[in-house]
Amino acid sequence: VILGDARNNYLAPDASALSALSRRAKQIVWLVPEAPSRWGQGDSAIAVYRPYVTRFLPAATASDLERAARLLVRRSR
């Protein structure tokens, strides 16, 4: 599980570490602390990371985090 906004401050994104991790992990879930409407805008590098991530989930509010946690628990059973 990764928590972050996937923004790179306009630097070149480097997905090599995430690529290596995705080969070893069963899944990668990325919790993004901003609204999905902002994903992919400005300096967001979500599009670069998307091939290596199983699922991106919004985590901007406590309710979002609770929803994501419940979803992850259900999928792990």
C-alpha cells in the first residue's frame, strides 16, 4: 500500500522502483489524498505509475480512508 499524491514537482518521473516492486508484490494499492478529478492534472505522474498499480483509491478524507480499508480487508479474505 502506497500513500501519496503521485506528484513529482515537474521532475521526470522514475517508475523503475515501482516496476521492480510490482514484479514481487501480489498487488499494489495506491491511496491518493486528493480528489480523483485532480489525478492526472498538473505535475501528477499517475499515468506513468498506472501500469504497475493494481488499484488507485481516493484517500482525501477520513471516510475515504475507512472505505479503502474496508475494501482492502474484503479483498484479503
